[in-house]
Amino acid sequence: MDNYLDKLPDFVNTVKSIQETIITNIVLIGQIPSPTFKEKRRTQVMMERLAEFQVDECSTDGYRNPIGIIRGTSESKPPIFVVANLDTVFARDVDHYYTIKENSITGAGILDNSLAVGVLVSMPEIFRTLNLRFESDIVLAGVIQSIGKGNLRGIRHLLKTWHTPIRGAVCIESSGLGRFNYYTDGMIRCELECNISTVDGWEYKFKPNAILVINEVINQIQKLRLPQKPRSRVIFGKTSAGFKHGMIAYDAMLGFEIQSDSDRMVKSIFNDIKDIIDGISHEYEVDLKLKTISSLNAARLKFNHPLVKSTVAVMKKLEIEPISAPSESEISIFLAKKIPAVTLGVTRGENHHQVNAKVEIEPISKGITQIIGVMMAIDKGVCDEKRLA
Amino acid sequence: MKNDWLEKNTFHYSEFNDLDRLVDEKRKKNLKISLCLPTLNEEKTIAKEILIMKSELMTRYPILDEIVVVDSGSTDKTREVARAFGADVYEAKDILPDLENFKGKGENLWKALYVTEGDIIVYLDADIKNIHYRFAYALIAPLLFYDNVKYVKAFYDRPIAIGKNKFRPTGGGRVTELVIRPLFSLYFPELTQILQPLSGEYAGSREVFEAIPFPIGYGVETSMILDIYEKWGLDVIAQVDLDKRIHRNQDTRALGKMAFVIMMTFINRQKKLGLIELKNDLFREMIQYNLVRDEYQSDIFKIEGHERPPIIEIPEYRHKFNKN
Ligand SMILES: Nc1nc2c(ncn2[C@@H]2O[C@H](COP(=O)(O)OP(=O)(O)OP(=O)(O)O)[C@@H](O)[C@H]2O)c(=O)[nH]1
Ligand SMILES: [Mg+2]
């Protein structure tokens, strides 16, 4: 059982030997803009590259997620999924051309999540170079409409329409070598809009200011008593308001998330916040609209699940220090369907979410080897017995 | 004017996407192919060009035998980066060091002929942001597949009419449309079929490149076309649509200088070919004016207009390539 672990350190060098091809894939795919909902061109290029590397099957699913399949040696073992999201936060007119230096690649979207997509597409070539065959089919899936307003639609559809069992999954993120996500919090993401009628009016004696109204909402939410257990919090993540300095703000927006490892707690906090908002709306006679943008249920692998233990073993073998945190991403959808899944990061980076995002080249081969190690563990059966908690 | 050349000798890169076929043909013909990248301060783009070409056209498909960078004395990290990514890197002044030293892109292309081994040489500018390996293989392919073709020139953006009444202009740059195209139309109408004579990306056989002179600077593309046309005719030339090339945009003053050099090259060629007579030699200064405070001050850009002879005439070259 341990012997696959012993192979891993050597794998790092073998993977490094085809690093040029991996980076070529990262660049050729990453330089294609792919804002959420407009991933078509990147999808095409990803398919071209997959075909180029001779996967056994290459197509899009019914929702246009590009997918490549490498056939395994066993007819009966369910497939292993490897996924990375195809969309980025950058609009099409942003310069997506990358700059490569001796130990870095710089450019829009490289950290979230273009590097990971390039790695995904390189997998067939990496397996060939490592002389690696799996028992399971390997399903390489680029998923569209993942981030922000995409709300993980791509992966949701893919898993909803995939009718046979799935053995396990690895989700790839460009950034954070060492990140190890295997649980996901319950979450509701909301947007609150405050609009004050601009018709010069007799309704208000003193015209309310949308910024102050939102401020009041924030104050009252902060007064809510949130429990330590189940661990719960409200994060204020986004806001915008007003028009110019010398004028009362007529509209304001507040974006926030309720997170907890208990779904019931999320729901209950959401209801409290709704009450607060109704109250303020009434009191100030303003129009407050609360929209739920997305939500996730809490789900996790137990810390003693064999996949968790194996992943830690793989990372330790490669001298990667695992860092765990809850994650709202593709794994959430796998875990919600009781499919064992983890998220791993490939390399280190800086300038997250900026056009000059930058990744280090040197750790990439180790980051990839770790992913392969976990796939080998799944192929050896660590996900086969114990179901999720 | 006949314009059947345009029909016959214009290709789209996608016609050559089958790289296994290219590899076979190259092997059958037993040819060596060199890629040369001339550089001056290109640390932002050089690594990407080398890496993609090496991965796709050396490691995955054995089409290129070498990647050579010839540098004009960059003051940034161009040479260091290029070396780190596995190219053979030279400074132009170190090649054939006994010759007088000149600086310019044309100089680098010419000297590359001495240090490369290829029977086919591909030249690509080193500042291409959207570099893709098609830039190399699609320029090489017509040389392999069509025996009459000896020189292949890139052009960008589909130019040909699409549908019945729709058309798009052919998208040459400003200098092409305002300088070269009018000059070609006046003197060599056939050459107007070459849609982007100034593109910096082309490939050709060594026999062609070694037999023509190279202006050391911006005139090199223009003179190359005129010389090849003059010596071998239009039929040895082909052009390939490489889709899009992302280019930094130069201001009008810089383009003015470029236009100056190109017109100078053109007129000198005309004279050499006996097509025109000049009463006086041309002046060698491009004069532009700046308003400084309340005064107009001239800004003079001097062009020596040096030109390297066909490299086959250089003894060291003949010796190295056994051409005696
Ligand atoms: N201008 C210039 N370019 C050189 C020289 N030596 C090498 N080069 C390279 O020649 C190629 C073309 O040069 P550019 O200055 O880009 O010329 P261009 O493509 O006509 O003009 P741009 O519109 O600026 O791209 C680039 O790869 C340069 O790095 C030199 O001495 N001067
Ligand atoms: Mg240029």
C-alpha cells in the first residue's frame, strides 16, 4: 500500500521534465479570456488541446462543460474526476497575455484558475511520461460558470446529469501549494439593495440616506449573537452606494455571506437578518430588497476518512505542509452528493484577483505530483469502503 | 496586372495543422530547420516564444532543430532569460567579430545565417504577445510542400472578401498602407499582392537568404522582397494567413522614421536596378520638429543606411558552409 508513496519524490523530476509543455498549455489556454458565462472560446481551446494530447474521448456535456476521458484498465471501477473551473473574473477586453520569466508567470486569471486548467489539460501527457495507467477512467473536466454569479452551475449540471457512480474527485486550484480542502461550510450569499425614490416627494419629511440605512442594517446584524458552536459568522464582503460627494445617496448595495458548519444555523441567522431588514424597511419607509444569490449546504469528509489520511500522507511524503480551511467550491457539490473529494493547490502565487497575478514556476511539478498521488490513492480504493459521514 | 499569384500562393495556417505530415515531409527531404529570434530588450516576451516553440516544435513534433536568439545588446534580461529557457543566445557583435559593427534588426538576421545550421531559416520578431507555434510551422510548411516556394511571408487577419457584398480592408499597418502599397502600386503592381510586406515573420531557404544583401535596420523586409522578386520572380514567394498578431501600437513619429528608412531603401533599390535616375544622392536625415517652450526645435534622426552584402560573399561563411 505504501509503495506508491515511495514513487512520488521521483515523479516530481519526471513531471518537471515536461514542464515546458505544461506551461505551454497554461499559456495557450490562459490567454483566452473566459469571463463567467462567456467561456465558449476557452472551452474550444481546451478541447483542441485535449484532442491534441489524445485522450480517449473528448466532448462537452449537455451544459457545455469540456470533458476529456482517459480509459482505465478496469471495466467495473467507477471513474475518478479531476476538475478545474474555466471561468475567470476578468472581462474579455482585459489584456490576458502572460509574461514568463525565469521563475514566474504573470497575467490576468493565472491564479484563479487558469494555471489549474493548463495542468488539467496536461494530465494525459503527464501520465504517459510517468508511464501511469489507472484502473478507473479518469474524467478531466473543465467546469464553466463556477465563480461569483456562476454559482457553481457547471459542476452542478455535470454531476446532476452524470448517472453512474463516481469513485472520488480532486479539484485543482492554481494557488496555495499546501491547501487541502475537504469540507465546506453551509452558506447563504445575499445581496441587499436599498432604493430611495428619487421623485421629489412629499412622502418623506426628511429624505433618508441609503448609506445610513445600510449602515443601520450592518449595525443591527453585528449585534446578533452568533454561537461559537456551531461555528458561525456573517461576512460583509462588498458594498457600493451613492453618486457624488455632496448629494444624499439614493441607492446602496451590500453583499454579505452567512457561513456556518451547521445548515440549521445558517438558516436561522438568515431569518434573523430578514427580520432586521423588514424592521428597518418599515421604520425608515424605504425599499429594501434582499436577494439570495447562492447557497450551499455544509458537507465534509470526516478527518479520519481514508481519503483525508491518504492525502495528508501524500503531502507529507512530498514535504508539503497541509493547511485546511472550509471551501466553497467544486468540492462542495461533490461532497453534497456524497462523493469523496478534496481540493488541492498547485503552486504559490501573489496579487490574487489582479491583472498582474503571478505564480511561481518552481513548485508546479511538486504540486502536480501531489495531485497524482491522491489520484493513485483513490485508484487503490481509499474511497471505496467508507461512505461519507 | 495578373493577380493569379494571390490565388495560387496564398495559404491559411489551418491548411498545415497536421504536424505529423510536416514531420514526415521534413524527414523525407532530410532538411534542417532553424528558428531565429532577433531581440533588443524583449525580456517580457522572449521566454514565452522560446518555451512554446520548444515544447511544440522540438519536443512534441521534431520540426525545429535549433532556436537561436541574436541580440542587439539588450540592457534588460533578454539574453539571460533566453538562455534559461534553452535557446542558443548570441550577441550580434560577437558573431563575425572582425567585421565592422552595426546595430539593427537586419544585422541580426544576417549574422544569424552564419551561426545557424538550417537549410530552412524561420525569422520571427521577438515581441509577439500572442505567440503560438503556428507562427513557425505555417511559415515552414509551404517550403516543404511546394517545390517552387523558397520564401514565405506572414500576413494577419483574414483579408479576403467574405460573402457577396461584404469586404474587409486587408489590414496592413499604417506604414504599409501609406508608404509601401503606394510605392509598389506605382512601380511593381504585382507586388501589391503581398498583403503585409512589412510583417517581421518569414521563412526561407538558406540559398535565398545567403544570396541577397541585408540592410541593417528597418528596410530589411522591403529590400528582401524586392531582391527576391528581382532575382527569382514572384513565384518563389508565398504568403500565409496566421490569423491575429498582437502588436504594440507605435506613435506616428516612430512610424514616420520607419517610413523614412523604407522609402530610402526602396529608392536606392530602384536606382541600383536602373529603374530611376537620381540627380543627387539622397539626404540621410529624417527631420522632425518639436515645440519647446515657444520655439520649434528640430529633432534629427540620422540613418547611415548601411547594408550587408550577400553573406555568401563573406569568406568565413563560405568556409564554414563549404561553398567554394
Ligand atoms: N528596433 C530594433 N529592433 C531590433 C533590433 N535588434 C533586434 N531587434 C528586434 O527586431 C524585432 C522587430 O523590432 P521592432 O522594434 O518590434 O520593429 P517592428 O516590429 O517593425 O515595430 P513595432 O511596431 O514596434 O513592433 C524585435 O524582435 C526586436 O527585438 C534593433 O537594433 N532595433
Ligand atoms: Mg514588432
